[in-house]
Amino acid sequence: MSTTKPPSIELLLPVPVGTVGHSCAWLCGHCRAVHASKDLADGCVYCCCSYCKLPTDKPHQTYHDACADAMLAKVERDRFEKAEKLTDHDGWVYCDGIAHNNGYFPSLAELIADLEDDEIDPKEWPEYAWTCAAIPFQTPCVDTIIENITSDMFEDAVEHINGREELKAALAAFGEANKSLITYTPDYRRAVLIPRPA
Ligand SMILES: [Zn+2]
Ligand SMILES: [Zn+2]
């Protein structure tokens, strides 16, 4: 990872003798891309990390790997600072960095049991887990399905479709048959603190 970037280079337009010239362009000191201002050239988007503004290791890399990690860590810290902190929670939790089930557990107790099973020193346990929000099974909408089917058909085909009520009833039964399929996603507004064994 570079620790310096050569200074940006000011381009002066040749102007007639006796008039005052002004800079119209700046070259990035590293990759020589042209920019409209010194600030843009200093933080050149073509060769610099958007986080630390220093040249990246590879071309077309938006962030250094370490900078991307630092940014994610900051996002996580900020989220946690703002979040409501619970001492207990009844329901699914998500803990980043845990391999088992990608970090999702039906309860805080199961997360703790996993940490214990892995014989992780309680001093190394994560400080908190995120609570989870439940996303119910989404039954497909009859209108959307018919729209998709008829989109490449003749004009106004949608008005000639038969069996709409039958499809609606079938979809309702389909939704009912799958209603136990719930997706959990982290709710970054509420964290639950993980108690350490006494
Ligand atoms: Zn550049
Ligand atoms: Zn960087």
C-alpha cells in the first residue's frame, strides 16, 4: 500500500502576453489523468482509494483491502453506538464473523452454546449480536404473473386472459403451504449484549 502520492500537476493554458492566465486543468501526479480541479486530481478516482486518497495497489480498485475493512468496521461501530442495547432477546439473532449457519441463530442461547461448543475463550466472545427482523414468505401476485406472461404477447392480451380467479386461488393455497418459510435479516436498530459466563 502506497504511503505517498506525487503532487498533482497544474496545467496552465498558454495565454497571450500581458493577460492573466488561469489554471484550467490538473493532472493526477500518479496516473496523469486530467481533472478539473486540484482537489479532484489529489483524490484521483482513477488510481486512488476513495477512503484514504492514496494510490491503490491495483488499477480500478476503489478501496485498498485494509481501507474497505476499516470502513466496514466503522459502519458497524456507528450502528452499534446508535442501536438500542438489549440484555436479553426472545428470537433470532445474527452475529457477524461466526461460521455456523452464517452467523444466524434461533436464539441468543443457541449462539452462546455454539461459542461454548467451539471452546472459544469467553474473553474473545463477541460483545453483542444483532436482533433479527422476520420477512414472511411473499406469495406471488396474480397481476404481476399475468403481466409477465402477456408482456410479449399481442396488444391487450392481458384483457383476454382466462382463469384469473383460479390462478388467484392456487396462489393463495401456495402461499398458505409455504407460510412457515420465514427469512431473517439483521435488525441493526437493536443489538443484544452477549452475557459472559460468571
Ligand atoms: Zn490518478
Ligand atoms: Zn486506502
